[in-house]
Amino acid sequence: MYSAQSLEDVRKFVREHSKLKVLGTRHCFNDIADTPREFLSLKSQDRVIALDPKALTVTLEAGMTYGQLCPYLHENGFALHNLASLPHISIAGACTTATHGSGDKNGNLSSVVSALEMVTASGEVLQLSRKEDGETFHGAVVGLGALGVITKVTLDIQPTYMMQQYVYENLPLNQLTENFDAIEASGYSVSLFTDWQKERINELWIKSRMDSAHHFEAKPIFFGATLATKNLHPIAELSAEKCTEQMGVPGPWCERLPHLRMRLTPSAGKELQSEYFVPRQHAIDAILAVEKLRDMVSPHLLITEIRTIAADDLWMSPCYQQPCVTIHFTWKQDWPAVKNALPIIERELAPFNARPHWGKLFTMPRKQLKSSYRKFPEFVALCNKFDPHGKFRNSFLDRNIFGS
Ligand SMILES: Cc1cc2nc3c(=O)[nH]c(=O)nc-3n(C[C@H](O)[C@H](O)[C@H](O)COP(=O)(O)OP(=O)(O)OC[C@H]3O[C@@H](n4cnc5c(N)ncnc54)[C@H](O)[C@@H]3O)c2cc1C
């Protein structure tokens, strides 16, 4: 593995190698970042390049993580619109895989990328922006590591804001299905955690902005769920020490939007993950379809999380021009069992045109992926234009995108 220290280093390495893969923070659960050949790391390129308070943008080097960027933004009076469940991940890796948080009005993390600098297969440096490059830009942001080495990213920012987080326990499933829209709209970002047992959502996490007109007033009972009286982990048996502050304690956006704190091991540690995006209008039917599989799923499951995401215009984003609900599975670390479970879940979710998270485990064949992404052929053409000899291709891309 080669660690690039500068843009020139990246260009030289790309020119000198016929096959390579860029590594972010290696948080993907499938083989999207794998190669038996050369790895390029941008980890040491982790500085902010420019904060533009007028344009409301921040430009950073591609090795930077959200955990590094967020405190800097907050200290300077700014914020991002949303974050994933953990801040440990690289911004370039997260955006290229369409990583998301939750919230009816919040697009995924890639949706606030306004410009990219990329080194393509020839070693050429390409500047792409939302303003100047229209459809090419929309094709490049969720690039799945197939287009080149992202060296700089510009993100939209906004004035900093404070939040409160409340957790409720035991939301009856029938309350969820009857009041899904109201529950999802109750906070700026809402997450539902369930083990699919006892026809209930084990924990409902509501993250509310204190500056919002729709600020959440926490009542002791909410749609039959009970307000928690101590901090909880999404997997109730685990210590909440790893989790961000709850019980309505005010805090900055960067310490409330992620579920997990920066300095501790994320989530359960030893686990596998899968996640499926379903168009929002099918939310209830899709949730009930998975609920029917509870006896098959539960023995292998640590927890499921359900979130909502706004639509965007990024070709390979699962939320391309449609708002989605995601059904996520944190699995025990038993790949043979998970590998058997996934096709059954995928079959049940197929009528709803479900698409898998690009960075998590799935078994859906290319044919199905291709038919569910309207811009799939255009994306393949863009890959062939930027990388005509397949320098950045690996077996994940060959299997799922190129079909070779
Ligand atoms: C505990 C845990 C919790 C998670 N929670 C969430 C969540 O809440 N929401 C969610 O959507 N996902 C979540 N994920 C999935 C995961 O975080 C994302 O898909 C991830 O952010 C990928 O970023 P990375 O830097 O780790 O990428 P890597 O895994 O290192 O690489 C992924 C892809 O990005 C490419 N890449 C990385 N950097 C560059 C670059 N500079 N230029 C070009 N290509 C690049 C790689 O080549 C590869 O193709 C979670 C993962 C874990 C482990």
C-alpha cells in the first residue's frame, strides 16, 4: 500500500500502475474496496483547504474524516446537513458509496457535494462542479471508486445548530404502520431500531433541531412508546457509553446526528451489515414483508435500523429522483448464515424495487441492479470515458457494474 502525500504523488502513482484501488477508511462491508494488486491511501491528506462563509462551502482533502471535519466546522460557526451513524468514515469514501443518515428532508451525504477534484486513469487532474458540469457531475459524485482518485471535495455547509436527542422504547408495530409519516416527521432525523420480535420497534430515536419551527416536545408516551429514562445503545444489551448523548441534553449537531461517539469503537465492533433502499411509497409494505421473515432473520441479527432519505439527482444514488426508506441489518459475524438469508430478503423486497447499499453485503445480481438504476448505461459509459482500460476496476465492479 502506498501512502500519497500530495496531488503530484497521486498522479505519479496512478500513471505508473495499471491496476489500483483507493482506500478510504475501509468501513465498507463488501469487496468494493478490495484488490489483489496495488492500494493507494490518501489518509495523510486530511486538511481543510478553504472555508467560504459567503458561498457556504468547505473544501477539503479527500483523506479527511467527518470526525476531523465536524468539530472544525462547528468551532467556526458552521455545520453539515446530516451525518451517518458514525463519524469515523472518510468523506470521499462515504460520498462515493452514497452513504446516508436519516430525515425526511435530508438527502444522503453525497447530495451536498458541490465540487470534486479527481485524478483520472491517465493521471490528468479533473475539476468537476455542480454549477459547471451538469450531468457529468451527477454521474461522478456517487462514483463507486470506478472513475478515478478523488483528491478534493467541496461540500455545502450551513450555520451551526444545536440539537436534542430523545429515545423511546417499545413502539407497537401497528402504531408504526398506522402513523409512519407522522412518526418520521416528528424529528429532523428519525431512526427506528427493531429485532423484529414481539411486533414492536425496540427503540425510536428522535433527533430534533433546537432552531426548528417543528421542534420536538418530548412527552412521556409517544404513539404508545415510552420515553427512555437513561441513555441507550441501539442494541439494548450493549453499554450506551459508545453512544451520543440522549435524554434531551442539548448539544451541537456533530455530537447528536451520529449515534456513535468519535473516539470509541463503532457499533458492535464484530458484525456484518446489509441495507436495502425502498421507494418511500412502499415503506409500510416493505417493512411488513421483512417482519414476516422474522424467524429466519432473528437468529443471525444484532439489530435492524429503519431510516428515511430525501431524493437527489446523483445517477448511482439509490435515492436518484425518489425519496426512500432504508431497512438495514446489523448481522452477527456469520457470513455463511447471512449469505443464505440475503437472497430470501431480496426476493421479498423485489416487488418494491429495492436496491442495496453499495458499501454493504448483498447478493442481488447485476441484471437486477441494472434494471433498477435508470442511469446505469450512462454511468458505465462515464466509467469507460474516465478509465478506458479498467485501471480502477476490481471484482466488485466487474461483477456488479460491468458484467465481465
Ligand atoms: C459501524 C459502521 C456503521 C456504518 N453506518 C453507516 C450509516 O449510518 N450509513 C451509511 O450509509 N453507511 C454506513 N456504513 C457504511 C460505510 O460507512 C460507508 O459505505 C463508508 O462510509 C465508506 O467509506 P470509507 O472511507 O470507509 O470507504 P472504503 O470502504 O475505504 O472504500 C469504499 C469505496 O470508496 C472508494 N474510495 C474511497 N476513497 C476514495 C477516494 N479518495 N477516491 C476514489 N475512491 C475512493 C474505494 O475505492 C471503494 O471503492 C457504516 C459502516 C460501519 C463499519
